[in-house]
Amino acid sequence: MFTVTNEWKDSKSLLVGLFEEEEINKHTIDKVKNSCGVDLEAYIEAGHLSTESKKLDKVLVMNESDLKNIYVIGLGSTQELNEDKYRKTFGRVFQSLIKDKVSSVTILLESLIPGGEDVERYSALLSEAMLTSTYRLPSFKTNQKEPVDIDELTVWTKQEENTVLEALNRGQAFADGVNTARYLVHLPANILTASEMAEFATTMAEDYQFEWSILEKEDMEELGMGALLAVNQGSVEPPKMIVLKYQGLEEWKDVTALVGKGITYDTGGYSIKPKTGMPGMKGDMGGAAAVLGAMETIGQLKPKKNVIAVIPSSDNMISGDAFKPDDVITSMSGLTIEVLNTDAEGRLALADGVTYAQSQGADRVIDVATLTGGVVTALGSWMTGAMTNDEHFYKDVEGAGKTVGEPIWLLPYNDDYKAQVRKSAIADLNNSPTRKAHPIMGGAFVGAFVEKVPWVHLDIAGTSIAEGPHELGPKGPTGVMSKTLAQYILN
């Protein structure tokens, strides 16, 4: 997919950038004129090319070379260009190239990077933006036309070729993780059952030489995972506890656990959702998808870290066997839970998930879940909500999110909130004490099972789905937190 070269080679399409600063553009103009015979300065003076941020123009080349089009993207001032803006700008550029049915393009790398900036970082951003922005979700329609994809990107640069290629591959690893998460969330629940998710995970494990295990219902019963088993009671599909281990250190120590909520469909159980609340519930395993996406990236980049991925998976259905409000169940930790709301099932699955992760030697835990509608009310679709019992740990996770363009907002978590989930006359905890501070109640419940290790909870109910197409992808699943989790591990 990627070719890096220090010399110009004839290509049908060339992409270059123009900044507001003329001294930066001079090198670009000279390079294109000397190599391709096209005088961009004449087009600029005639007003046909713009340096305005995100403005994309096209120059038709009328000569005997193979070069037919030069795409020129305005990048604005170098002072205003940041990594997030860069991703979105080039996401839109590559989407435009797809619309023009461009399957192969050469880019003049130095023209797209502010002078003196980190070439490796910006090269990675370019490949990441290309592969996430042009990703297509699978369709089940018949008689589909074969889409055009950019399947060849040539990078023309004065930099050392292998250095740039490694950076492009790094960006691809992050994009592959995002797109893996998107793919999984998009699949209908009759196709992506807990068993099928387990099969997907084991295939990934074999591809990247992860250790893996799948805990079956009988294993869960033996381990006392009464919380996850309760969620599964109404289903004809068996539950799965999916476990992947990546060992990048010689010893199994300093382990980070990534725990993802894997509810493949959520009816709400006997606390049933209204009919308008059901469509989209195939995506209630977005946390599991983010974890598997992160493991995709980790498997490709192979950091010297130890990671365990734990995914408690089931659907939440209604039958004569389904669990009910007023039931009392016993979690793997031994804590008893009064069930007040069967639609607060994700936190039950996570309770056994984070407990199991700690039993496998986790020194810190990050859980990810489409947990509450309340976080959507609080933060909309622009921020992932977070809670933590360790400020320093949270800052590291938040910093990873900033680096990859996935902002996180910390919600409060103190003794007053912790006390709410312990208000039960007949059990140690209750799973839904109040509608007030709903996202905090959900997080506080999970936090009750990880009080002895550093923990960060990420509620992606608002950020896991895009309501329309955007610069970095299509309408639908975003794959959010896949990059953040992977970046945290790599840091």
C-alpha cells in the first residue's frame, strides 16, 4: 500500500500542500516545477490556488507525462495547525480523492508538514487519516457496485525512506484498530453473538500470537461469576468471557487490564426499553470492540508492555428464566447485588470482568463501556465521560486521548457517590440507586469492584456513534477509545 521514494516518479495524481507563509511554499513550488514541469506559482498569482485552510483545488496537467492532476490543499498558517486539525483536513482530502475515483496518489511530504515539525508523527497521521476517513462499513445489500479505494500511496520525500515507511505503518496500525472496532459494532446482533465475538478474538490472537482463553458458562459457574450469568439468564445464546494476553516483557508483571463491555444486544430485560430505544442496541458491545481494536494495534506494533484484555459478553434478553428486579445475585468478588434495574446490566457484566482481570495479575484496570444514556445528556457526542480512583493514572489515560484526538472529561467520584450504590437493605450493593447523576452511578458501581488497584472508567455511550458522515469516517460506529487505549499502552 505504501511506497516511499526520494525521487519523483510519474504518477497520474499528485497531492501537495500550501501554507500561508510564502517562504515555506517556495520549496514546494520549485520542487514541483523542476520535477513535473508545472508552475504552481502562476496558478497562485492568477488566484486559482488558495492557501486557505482545508480549501482543496485541482490543477489539470496538459503535457505528455503521466501526471494528469495536481491536488493542492490549503493548510492555512503553520501557527494554527495542530494534530487534530491535520487529521481532519487530510481525512477530507482523501474522501475527495475517492469521490474523484483516485485509487493511486503521490504526495510531496515536505509540502504537507510545517517546517521543523516531527516528520514521523505527521507521516503516521497521514496514513491514519487516509485509512479511517475512507473506511466503508460493510453492507448486506445485494447487487452492490465495486467501490473505489486508495490502494496505493506513494510518499515523495527527502527523508530517510525506511523511517517514513515505519511511521506510515504505525499510522496504519492505529487505523486498523479503529476500523476493526467499527466493523464489530456495525454487525447485527444475529450475526455477532457472544460466540462469534469469541471466534473473532481467537482468530486475532492466533494472528498476533496472543495467549487466549474463552471461559464458558460452566467455567463461570465454577468461578462464581453470578453477575454476568444473571445477565445471560434470559438468553438462548451462551455467555463468553473472552481473555487475550499480550506479554511484551519477560515476566508477567506491571500488567494493564483493558476490560470491555460486550453486551451484543440489550433489550433492557424486564426493565424493557421502549421501541424507540431498541434500534442501535447491537452497538452495546462498543467497549468490547474498542478493546479488540486496541489489541489489533498492539499486536501490530508489539510494545514492550504486558496487557490483558477481558471481555464479558452476552446479550440481555427476556424469557421465563431471565433475571428480574428484586433478584439478589452474588458476583465473582463475593459481593452480593440487589438488582433494581435489569437495564443496568452492563455494570453487572463489568463487575465480574474487572474482578477476573485482577485475579489474573492486573496492576491497573481501564474499563470501557457504552454504559449510560446519562453521559450523553451530560457530555453529548463530543466527549467520553470518565471516572477514576487514581488521578495520576487518569492523567496518563487522558493524555493518550489528547494525543490521538479522543477527548475525555473527568466526572466526580467521591464517598457520597460511592455510598449510593451501597444503599441496599438486603445486599452489599444495588445496581441502580437513582436516576440522578446516572453516569456516575454506573461508574461508581464498577468502581466498587476495583478499589485496590488504580482504575479508570470510560463511558462511551455518547461518542461511540457518529450521527452523520464526518472528516474521519462514515455515519455510524466511530471505534472510539481504540486509539486511546493503544496509545496509553505504547506510552
